[in-house]
Amino acid sequence: MKIYSQITYPYRKGLLQEMSQHPSIAEILDNGEFRKLARYRHHGFVSCLDHCIDVALLTFSLAVKQGCDSVSAARGALLHDLFFYDWRTGGPRLHGFRHPAIALANARRLFTLNSIEEDAILRHMWPLTPVPPRYRESMLVCYADKAVTCRDYRDSVRGAVSAIKKSFQKTAP
Ligand SMILES: [Fe+2]
Ligand SMILES: [Fe+2]
């Protein structure tokens, strides 16, 4: 199996393998432009690529459990933050409001999308953006994005605290 990104959570490997067996999901994971997301930090120390893959893994597993279109849900999740800038240092003003439309334009340029995938990308910031997701699958992406974002920041804080602790231990007499 290809390693798409650094596997930081043990559960990811098996689920990523299962998810990538679907050709239309593998099409995104193997795409060179999509993989450029690894260059951009997103939340804390987490890259945009890792964030998108984690959102897709959670969305995929929830969609399978709920018996809805897990492939479209996962594709929408993979592409929901498809923008090529570090939003803390560059990109447009009001990034939070504007990046879903930017991600959708990038995704349309690279892939053929169905209406569920388009809705998942465009509506994933709800309720920050006023229009809610239209489909069950896109609501799952919206939920998974928030859950994974909280975890991204929690893990980044933990990592920073443990690095500080280690540096104190090294300097202790
Ligand atoms: Fe986003
Ligand atoms: Fe996101």
C-alpha cells in the first residue's frame, strides 16, 4: 500500500487501505496536485493533506455505518480544503468564509464532481457560512471537519507541551 502521508494514528492505516480500494477515491489520493497539500500547515502542526485525509477517514467510516454514499462523502471530504496557501500567512482576506468556494473551484479544475461532492466542499464551514449542507453525506463532512479540527489543535498543544517539558529536562542541573 502507498503511504499517502505520515501515518500518525494507528487506526488510519487499515481504514486508509479500505478507503483507497475505491478507484474514484484513489484517483484523488494519487493526484499530484492534491498531494501538494502536504506543503501547507493547516491546524497547529498538522498539514492540510493530513487534515483532509483524517476528515475523509472519519467521514467514510460514519457514512458506511449510516448506509449512505460513502465514496462521494469521502471524496467531498478529501477535497473540502483544497486550497494552496498557508491561511495564516497568505491567501485571501476572510479565509474562513471564502475558502470553500476556492476549494470547489480547484476541485472542479482537477476532478469531475457530483452534486454531493460539490455540496460537501461548498457547505463544510456551516454554520460560519449561512447555508447548511443539503445532503446527509455533506452534513457528515461538516461534522467530521469540526471533530478532526478540534483533535488537530489538541494534539498540537500536547506536542508543544511535551517539547517544552523535554527542553526543561535537558537543561535541568
Ligand atoms: Fe475548511
Ligand atoms: Fe477542514
